Amino acid sequence: LYLNLMEEGLGNFRATVEAALQNDTGTAAERIRRLCETLVDLALENLSISRLTRGIRFAQPQGAPVFDVGEFPRTIQKTLLRLVEQGVRSGEFTPVPPSDLVWVIMGLLAACIDSNLVDPGMALKPRGFRSALNLVFAGVTPVGR
């Protein structure tokens, strides 16, 4: 039951992310924005699954079958890294260390999702997330572009 629940929940996330990634139209920033907004929307629409995976990630239940909940964040991180590297190579982003920019984006994702799990009244909502992500992109967009 536990493994089925986890596979079903993360399967929905995987399918949505894969669909977002297959759409390769737009700039690196547009693709990152589309992926992140999809992740935020999906996590907030499925707070019970988000809460469960966060809890398991930090404290695997004793006696429960092993389930790699870290697979999904690693996939997102690798995907973001690939997109940021494309943006740096194309000149869309200033020559920043791609992994640094990925950590900033991952931090925003975590802040948005986790704050909605912990204190929805004070949480970073999707609109605020988009605004913060736009600030990040503004900081790495070359002058005059």
C-alpha cells in the first residue's frame, strides 16, 4: 500500500514534469519558469502527497519499504542545471556558475512548497513565487538584453 501510494503520487509528478520538459519552445528562462510553475501548481494541488514525501525524505518510517524520495528532487535539479547551462551558453544569462543559479531556483521552489505546507496563511503563493523568480532572472540577464 505504501509503495503504491508513493509511486502513484510521484508518478503524477513525473508525468507532468516530463510533459513540461518535452515542450522545448522558448528561452531557457521561459522553460525554467514553465517547469517551476508546473511544479508549484502540482505540489499545491496535492499538498497531502507533498507533505508525505517531505516527511519521508527527512524521516523514513521504521519498517517501511525503502522508497527513494530523493530521486524526484535530483531529477529536477539535473533538469534545471541543463536549462541554466543552455541559458549561460546562449548569452541569455550572464556567465554565472550554473549550479549556483540552480540552487537559488531550487530554494525558491522549496520555500514556496514548504511554506504552504507549514503555514498557508503566511506562505509564498504562486504569484509571489513568479515575482521572486522574475527577480532572479532579472539579476542574471545581461544589460541591454
